[in-house]
Amino acid sequence: MRAAVYQGDSVVAVEAIPTPEIGPGELLIQVESCGICHTDLKKVQYNLLPPPRVFGHETAGIVAAVGAGVTQFQPGDRVIAFHHIPCGTCFYCSKRLYAQCPVYKKVGITAGFEPAGGGFAQYVRVMDWIVRRGVEKIPDGVSFDVACFVEPVNTCHKAVELAAPQADELAVVLGQGPIGLLFTMLLRHKGIHTIATDPMDSRRALSLRFGAQQALDPLSEDLSAAARAHTDGRGADVVFVCASAPGIVEQAVAASRPGARILLFAQTSHKERIDVSGAAICMEERMLFGAYSADVDLQAESARLVFSGDLPVEELISHRLPLDDIRSGIDLALHPDGKSLKIIVQPQRTTK
């Protein structure tokens, strides 16, 4: 089969590798769509993991084969698959910190080599513990391109639930790329008054369309003043940091009120550093915390939000590329322009 293999030194190249073999309790999925995610981009850009690997974890496709003992799926089923599922019994699972569970940290989907998601390949092997709890069937009428949003929607849904914005509060979403726009959609779905920021005109326009009440350019407009204007001079109640630009966490602090919640969502590399006033956290009693990856307890609801159309995720797709063009997709995702948003790789397409 063909796969986009990370070769080290920030190089990804399409090459022929063996189609994975499956064992008892496992699935072989023919990948139809896989979204390009910034978590994988960072691994490629900063060479965070040793090669070779096949990345891609926003995976939707067709069950091509089932292993012995699998009864809930059969060849031909249209499915999405999560690459992480927790054990459910360890200390961290008891605290609902699933992303810290040792089993969760094991990647349960591979196209070959060290498991890394594998969605940037024509086929993936889904391991038994993922098959048991981490695969959802795609309803008729829902495209694979739409279905592959279930995993990223879950991660954003988890973050919104953790931050728990209330109906009488003001939320700010910093960054309106594909992830920031998913936050804006989810906050509208919950009826939360929201200010969005992004330097790109086109993304600010989309944020207004998807539910923000105000959209600002953080490079030229005063977010703190806008937040105070919406809250009788206090500042934002909850801030979601959906980009990793220098100074963005300090901006979140400045725009928020004492006692606010500030959730970091984009700071996924240990090479990233933030610098904030200790007094702004301690004396002014702000909560600064993070959310990472998906929550199995929200899996069914996240799938429903996508499959039902409650979140208009298809409108975020700007590019659909064959596997052979993945390098241009990665470059575009790393250096977005005013027209690029979510980029979907379709591994069964080998030519334009």
C-alpha cells in the first residue's frame, strides 16, 4: 500500500510499505479521509519522535477485514476510529484524567512501524482495545470528510466541559483556525456570549458566522477593552487559548477578570514556554490549566454533534488532497493563507 512516511529531519515522503496484518480482536480499515492536525505537524516540524512513522489520527474509512472474535463490526462498515482509549481502571482513569492513563498513552492504530495513528496511509490496523471502545459507525448520508472531525471535536468538547462556561459569562477564543472555530461553534451551541480573535480577516468573518458576537484582530485591536466593555468593566470569565503565538497567554491574562479560567489548548510541545505574572494567577485567583486529547465519556456525544450537523464542520474544509500531495498540505497547514483552513487527505486518491 501507499503511505506518507515521516523520515526524520522534517521530511515526509509517500512510499510503498506493507499493508498491515491484523490479529484477533482487531480491524483493518481502508482509510478514506484523514484530517491534518497541528499535533502531528509539530511532531514533523520539530522532529519530536524518532522515524520512521506514519502519522495521521483523524481517521475515517471502511472496515476491510475483521479479526477473530470481532462481532460488532463487519467488512463494509463505515467507521471512525480513535487512536487513544484509556484502560478505565487505573488511578488517572479514576480521576477522569484519561489522557494521563498509561494505556491511553499507547497509540492503538498503526499503518506500520512504531504506532503513530497511521491515517496518512491507505490502510490502518486498529488494535483490540480500540476496537472494543474507540470505534464509531458513520451513519448513512454522512461523508468520510465530515466524519473525520469526530476526534478533533471530542478534544474541543472536552476542553469546553472542563472550563464550564456559564450562560451569564463571557468567553474569549484566541485563534480562529480550524480548532478555534470548533470552539466557537461549541460555545454557540451552549449559548455562550463569545469574542474571537485572529489576525486573518477571513477567519474573523467565519467566527462571526459560526457564533462569535465580536471578532477582533489581536495585532491592532484592544481585546482587553472589548472584554471589559462586555462585562461592566471586569474582563472575560473564561479564555480558550487555541494558538501558540508568542505572548498569547499574557494576552489571555490581560483580557480576563480576577478569578477567570484560562484554558491552554495549543501548547503541546515541551519546547514551548510561557511567561506570566505570578501575582495575576495567585493574588487575582485566576485558574490556568490545560486540556489535551479526547475523552471517551464524550465520544458518543461528540459523534452525534458531528453526524447530526449541529456543528457545521464541513464548512471548515478548505482543501481535499490525494495522498501524493500531502507534503503541500503539510506546508499549507504550517503556513496558512487567507483561504486555507482544514485540510483533508484522501489516501485512496493517488492523483489529482
